[in-house]
Amino acid sequence: MVGGRMSRRARRHFKKIQRANTKYTLQEIASSIQTDLDKRLLSYDEALMLGNMIQNRADQVPGDAIVY
């Protein structure tokens, strides 16, 4: 599921995604990933991979809200 190498920050977000149990939490994580990308603390590829993981996790979490 996790490909290649990830930075420490990306691994931290990945662990948060795995532990998330609400869509609101996933939304907060997505926002922090966007912030880190804007600050260039994450690469575009890492942010894209984490975004895909968020979408997969959102499908597993109950509820019908959309995660942006």
C-alpha cells in the first residue's frame, strides 16, 4: 500500500489516516497535507499518494460526507 520511500512527515500523515475514524478527521488531515505541500514540506507525489489513501479510507468510514 505504501510505495517506495516516504518522508517522515508523509509517514506521520499516513499513520493519522490509518487511525482516522470520522470523515471530519480525514478532512482535517487533508487540510494539513495541503498546507505542508504549500510550504514545500511534502513533495507533490507524496501529497498525491496520501490523498488517494484518504479517499480509500473515506470509503471505509461510515457516513455520506465528501472529503475534499
